[in-house]
Amino acid sequence: MLKTIKKWLNRERRVLITASAVGGTVIVMRWFGFLQVWEWTAFDRFVRWRPPEPMDSRITIVEINEADLQKYGYPMSDAVLAQLLQKLHAGKPRAIGLDIYRDLPTQPGNDELLKTFKTIPNLIGIELMPDETRLGVRPPPVLDKLDRIGFNNVVIDADSKVRRTLLYAWPGDGKTHQSFALRLALLYLKSEGISPQPARINPKYLQLGKGVFRPFQPNDGAYVRSDSRGYQILANLRGPRGSFRTASMSDVLSGTVPADFVRSRVVLIGSNAPSLRDFYQNAYSSGWFGPPQQIPGVELQAHFLSQILSAAIDGRGGINVWPEAAELLWILLWSWAGANVSWNLRSLGRSAYCLLSICLGLSATLYLAFLAGWWLPLIPPILSLVGSGVAVVGYLAHLQEELKRSKEFLQSLIDTIPDPIFVKDRNHRCVVLNQAYCRFIGYPLEILTCRTDYDLFPHAEAEIFWQQDELVLQTHQPRENEEYFTDAHGITHLIATKRSLHKDAAGNLFLVGAIRDITERQLRANALEQKNAELSHQAYHDALTGLSNRKMFYECLHQSLERASSNQELVALLFLDLDGFKLINDTLGHNVGDLLLQAVASRLKKCLRGSDTISRLGGDEFTVILPAIPGREEAAKVAEKICDAIVQPFIFEEHTVSVTTSIGISLYPIDGQESDILVKNADAAMYRAKELGKNQYQFS
């Protein structure tokens, strides 16, 4: 247990160091803005993948297209503009937004236009506030005096796309300027009894009806130290270009626009003519192929207006983000996950497949979160996940390369030594053996390599070897012990083994053992030990069949579970009961019954590996322990093999006996982690096999 804890702590320390280094690097990259454009791209993709929203019937756009410019000229005269406004006002809209710069008169008709400006109380004009890149455009003087002006400045990100909108601005002239969309929204909401209020969750936030508008911060979402001057919010667009009802200026002037296009709605007037170049890019602008699709400025203002109205009236949520500390923790968490996955899998192919699956799952999860209104980091956690996974795989590859070099060096060194020499890894597997060892054991090198003592020697001997190896691995102190072992020819030797630890340049730890055969000088002692072994065999084995008895079974099972826990392996327990054995005993006699039990034991031995443990618990009940089994399928194959062996007729002098077996199977740690629970579950599965017709196996 202590060894397992130490291994786990050592592994977790390395995983944590790798995850922290990779996660910290990604955080630094994010802080310097290297990932900002990628995150914006992911944001745009999520926006385009959202289900389309219904058209906002509260808004109508009157567009001035190229045909209108050719018909009415550019700039259009004040008389034409006055006529357009009068026709729209006659339709009784809640508000009219004039998204056209009109700071200078354009004759003829200026007096008529000024009169029209004064007589339409719900008309809002625009101004362009000056900034570092533009001089600005003054609003119409009459509307400015009447305080019916909103700015139409647009916040453009570094990749030339609009993902934010301004509600308020304080340019330094001592006045609070409201955006064009906000002024129109307030006019519409006034008739709904909604006015601006401090938000209940934070008095510094703006609340309109059901909507709370949290101000944008410099590091929100994927942004890094962005300009957050004024009162900005993240734009939540309704859809791609064409998301609002439109009518052309010519249709309005000719009277062909239905009355319900205007009545009780907000009407925006603006250009969509390419020659005027009033176009912007947003999240819907990019596609897989072709140039970006731009959106007219008037339609962009309609999106901003719709976002405000939908939030205030319908409760449509905006785009929320996590606090910066939570996003940093999120990145570190995925960095740890990538390192942990690769460390456990220890395979480039399996790690790549698993990490790719996790990336796809993470992307799908964040897309669902986006549908719920949350913009969470995607690119930084993916980079952290993959980066830490690649770092761990690279480190493990380095260890494997160093291990290979160490093995080659040790092999060349120990082959010159006449005594048997073995080299094992932390998991007690033989990694390097000299030819003297192979001759002494009686197996070729290819069979011995990567095997443990449990695969090669009887269980009792292997257990002693494992314990002695483990003492050296834990204490880091050399030890010399006398031990028995049985070679491939069945000859038992008494050996003196000296064990010590060695470490290579990459930190790989090796247990090196040197063996001396001391059998000849211990002949008499061997005879005594043989006698003791026979007594021990009687104590731990069934007198009739020679198999392990109940006591030995539980000890072996306990030891197998301990090893499986240390090495993260599976153990299968098979519980066997002969079908109809009592009838055979009653009809043919106990002598035939005993012969049958002995024959069954013999067939079981032939079905199983040398590392498997067969026990007779009493009567016609047998158990089989399958240590280090790969999985459920292999356990099933062993059970099928046993059933096929037992079903063959048994011939005892004048009697031919046919019998079958029912088998219950439980797996550690899937069906239990304690020996009693595994036995109970296997026993229950065996009875279920009998109930289902016998001569079969069932899993717990």
C-alpha cells in the first residue's frame, strides 16, 4: 500500500509540474494576446452555428440602395429627405432613426427639412464622435438643439469585425452621449413604461425592464487589455444579413409600403448602397470560402437596437463571461487533464485519439454553453490539453529511449558474467537477462523477457522472489537471501541471490540480481526442507485432488488482489460446481465420485496457465484464480475451455461418467475489491448459471 501511495504521489507530482508549466505558458500567450484572434474565430463560429432567431417585427429598415441614388441623386436633396420623413411619420411609428449624416444643408428644400425636423418629436438623428482615427461628423443643428441625437460610432476589433456596441460615451465635453440605438430603444420602451434604472445586482449596471446590461471589461472573454472606454456591451446579433424587414426609399415615396410596416414600429433609415461604403464585418461575415460578407451600417444599428429591446421586453439574455480568475483556473484544469490522460495511457496513438475525443467533447460542451448565453474560453484549454499531453508523451518517449540504451548497455555487460544475472524494472518484470540465467532457468531469452516471477515459477516461490525484490525497491538497500526455485525441468535448486538497485541517466530504476547455485552444499538441509514442504503442502492442499485447499485459496486470492491493486490489473475469480455430482455419488458410490473429482482436477490443470490458481473448497466446488487477465472476454474464453473439457465423458474401469459444470465469474475490481465480496458474487453467478440450464457460465 505504501509503495502504491508513493508511486501515485510521484506520478501526480510529475503530472502537476507538466500541467503547471504548459498551462502557465498558455496563460502567458493569452495575456500577450497571441490567442485572441483564434478565440474570436471560435466565437464567430459558435455565433454562426446558433439556430436562427425569428425576425424582430418591432423594427423596419428603409434602405437607400443604388437605384435610389441614381433616381434621387447623391447626396439627396433636403426636399426629398423631408418628403420621406413626412410619409414615414404619417404611418405613426414609435420612433424614426435617421442613420444619415446631415450636418450641412443640401438645397433645394432646406427650410422644409428643418420644419420637418421640428415637427416630428420621435425623430432621432446621428452624429459621429471624433476619436484617434476620425475627425467626426456634427449632427443636424436643429436636432442637436432639441436633444434628439445619438452617436453611431462602432467599436471595431483588431480583425476588423464588430463584436461590441456602445451605449454611452463620455468624450470629455462634459456631456453624456447616448448611442443611436439606445436613444431609439428608450423612445420605444417609454411607451412600455420602461425607463433606465440602476441594476439590482449592481447599481453600476444599467437595467432596462427585464434586461441587465453588464459593462464590458478589458479582459472579458477572449479580449486582452482592450479599450473599454464608455459603456460597452458584447453584441448579441440576431442573425446574418437580412434579419429585419426592409423597404426601399422609392417604395416609401411611391406609397407602396403597407401601413403595418411602419405603425408602432421603430423605423431606421440608412444606406445599403455599395458605393457609399457604409459596411461592416461581424461574426456572420466569414464563411468557409469566399470573401467576407459585410453588413450595412443601418442593419448593424438595427441589431444593436433589437438586442436592447429584446433584453428589456422579452428577457433575451446577452453574452456572459466568467471572471478572469475562473478562466485561468479553467485553463490549468485542462492542462492537468491532458497530462494525466497521456501519463495513464503511455501511448502516442491512444493519447492522440483520446485527446482528440476530449477536444471534440469540450468544443461541443462550450457550444451548448454558448447557446445558454455563456462565452467560455475554448482555444486556451484545448492548447493546454494538447500541449500537456504532448509534453508527457515526449517525456515518456525520452524515458523509453534511455531505457532502451540502458538495456543494451546492461545486456552487453552482463553477458560476460558466468553467473546467472537478471535485471528487473519497478514492476518486477525481467528486462535484461544474461545467457547464464537463461541456461540456469531452462527457458530461452524471448520467453523470459518482460515476464514476472509469477509467470515462470510456482506461486509460493514467486511470492518469495517478489517480496525480496520489493524490500530492495522500497529500502534502496542491497540484500542477499537464500531461496528455492524450480527450473523448467522441474528441478528445485537452492540459490543465494544478491539484489541491489541502479539508476540510469533518465532516472529509470533497475533491480539487478546475481544468483549462485548452492544446492550441493545443502543436500541434507534440502531433505529437511523437503519434509517441511510436504507438511506445508498438506496444510495448504486438498488431500484427495492435490489442489489448493480453502485456506490456500483465500491466501492466494488476497495476494492476487494486492498485486492487481499495485499494478492496476484485473483478476478473474471462477466459481465451479459440478452438475449432478450428488446423483453420481448416490448411484455409483463414493469411490467413483472420488475418482471423478480427481479426474476433474487433472483436466482443470490442463486448461489453465501455470500462474493460475486452482482450489477445491470441498465437495464438488472448485475455484480458479486468473491473475493479470486482460479483460472480461479472456475470462469467458477460459470458462468456455473448462466447460468443454469437463463435458467430455470420464471412463473409470466399467463406468463411463458424464458430468457438466456451472461456472460463476466475478472480476476485480469491477465486481468487488474484497475477497469475500468477489467469492459471494461469483457464487451467486454460478447459481444463476445452474438456473439458466447448467453447463454454462455467467458473469456477476
